[in-house]
Amino acid sequence: MFKKLLLYAFLALWAPMAMGQYLFVPMDADTQNDHLKAYGVSYWVLSKGTKVKWLLNYRGGSFLMPNVDEIKKELTVRGVSYEEMTESEVSDILALIASPSQNMQEVLLEKAPKIAVYTPTGKLPWDDAVTMVLTYAEIPYTKVYDEEVLADELLLYDWLHLHHEDFTGQYGKFYRSFKTAPWYIQEKKEAEERAAKLGYDKVSEAKRDVALKIRDYVVGGGFMFAMCSATDSFDIALAAEGVDIAEPMFDGDASEAAYQTKIDYTKTFAFTDFTLERSPNVYEFSSIDMTQKRGIKKELDYFSLMDFSAKWDPIPTMLNQNHTSLVKGFMGQTTSYDRDEVKKNVLVLGENRSNKEAKYIHGIRGKGFFTFYGGHDPEDYQHRVGDPPTELSLHPNSPGYCLILNNVLFPAARKKKQKT
């Protein structure tokens, strides 16, 4: 009886499609009122068990949904622009997309991914762009941290975001400027207590094992997205497995002599041949980051999204869907990546070519995928400790935030083998 009810519900939802009625959600610059909430509605439709078509490179990567009152109401309530289309109109669009002369592709989104965000409870001293945009887009997520990761609870999730984090156990390299700040002292104390509770003598050892668990999650087929210092510090933790790179103020004893020579670049996801920053008084992890090597004025700071073949390389095309190919730059502890230190098998999705820096990169590890995005907040150029969080209702069409949400929907797609 239950199966029959499910069948009737499915047929009822898709009945308008049989009559040729569709909801078209444009994602171009001119007609979409709220790009970020458009992703949220697409996720909501998927969560109801209904499939969505993602029209790559067609009007900014638009979405196609069944025309039912429940979805129309949701689009209207959330302020998302949409158009009602007949079967004939949609057939013309799909024929255009299928044409070999067009760099477009139709991708079927099948299931709403279950999302986890690796983040501490207090999140001091930073807010987080991903949790902010998930909240604004009304996409549900679950918070996890060291305890859940070490207990293998990542297996419950399809997609994992790493909040601004230091996986090297050096407390974000904030020592010089904030070692006497109450939030820094409290955060260090809580991290040490957490590590001890988990059976570790050092925070660096606990973070190392967390990084290894996350690595295994990706290798096993997970989707991992990280921003700012969670990107390079994650790779550094993998490369420094078994090597003490932390100075006494971080872990109570001296670092290993000549530890740079013991770094194993074969263990990293994205970066190679980097040099670690040894001084605890320098707010930097390694030579990977371009923050101190840029010399770009704010008004000239943009990065370009790479153009991929939608039919042959749908994965990077999905990740780069946007209503513009030129995106405003933004800074962070890790702002962007030195192109010479990005592995050759890692795709650069967004770059500032004139400055030889990669901003947005993607790769495959085992059966899974990872995406690294440099910078802290796409709509706050130089976010500082204590600054208020961005109000996303003022930036509903943010191209920089759209890139984050591309990654959220990415696991929902029926995968085709990548050619690049």
C-alpha cells in the first residue's frame, strides 16, 4: 500500500510535465532576482524526491523543474525569478543545448546531498562564508567536529565543508598578534582539553588524525570543499604526517630539526614543493599562499573562471556555472595559491593569470572529489578579526558565493566520466 501511495504521489507531481508545463529558473545576470536562493529552491525540490535538470552554460546555468503549485509557491516565497514554459518551448531549449555546435549540456540532479560542515561550536574568531550562504539559501546542514570525524561519522554524509581551520595544530598562526587575546587563550585551552579527551597528548596530533580521516572520506567517494586556511593547512598536515613542525608555544616542545626535508608531497591532495613558514610570529603557513606576494590593488583584483567543454567535461563546467566569467577577488589568511605549487593533475577552475595565482581548484582523490577556494568571504574584501558577518540579503546575486553553491549541488548530479 505504501509503495502505491509513493507511486501516486510521484505521478501527481510529474503530471503537469506530461501536459507540457515546466518551471524554468533562469540564472543569467539580467533576469534572476536572487541567484543564491535559486540554488536553495533547487535543493529543496531535490529533497522532496523530485529531479531537477541543470542546464549548463544556458543562461548562466539555469534550472528546469516540474510545474506544480507547491514549487511555484516556494519560488515566490523565496523571491526567486522563474518562467512558466510549454513543452514546445522546453523542447527547443533542450534541442539547442544538445547541438554539437553549442558548449552546453543538460545534467540531471537526482538526490539532495546530505551536508556536513566541520566547524567548532564557537567559531572564534571567524564567521564562515559557507555556513552563511547555506543558511541564506535555506539548505540544511549538520555540524561535525573532531569527535564525529574520528568516530567515522563522515560516512553518513555526501558532502563535507571544512570551516576556516588549522589542521597543523598551530592555532591559525595567530600567536604574534593575538596570544594575549581572551578568545585565543580560550580557544587554545578548549582545543587542548578536546585533544586530551580524545586520547592525544598534543592538539597537532589530534588534528593530524582528523585530516587523515577526512582524506579517507574523500578517497572512499566523498565530496570535500574547503576555503581559506583549511585548504593549505589540510595538505600540510597530510605532508607532515609523523613530523613535528610545531614550535614550543603551540605544542610544548621543539619542532624537529630540518623538518622541511621530511615533508612528503606525495601525500597531499593539491600542492607540491612548498616551503613551510617556520616562524611562529609570521601569520602564514607556507609558500603556497599568495597573500604576501600579490601586489594587486583592490579595485583591480578579479579572477577569471576557466571555460570547459560542457559536453566532455561536465564536472568542472558544473563547478564554474555563473552569470559572469569575471569574479571579484577577496582576501583571507590563504587568499590564493601559487600556480607553481599546484600539482599538475589538479584542475585550476579560476585564476589571476597575470599574477600566476590560482584562486579556485578542483581534483580527484581515489573515488572522491575535492575543491579548494582561496579567500575568506567573497563579499568582504579583507575580513578582519571582529568584523561583523556579511549580510547576504545585500548580495543575493554574488558570483563568488554562487561558486560555493555549485559545489553543494555537484554531488546531486548523475556522474559522467570526465575527459580532461
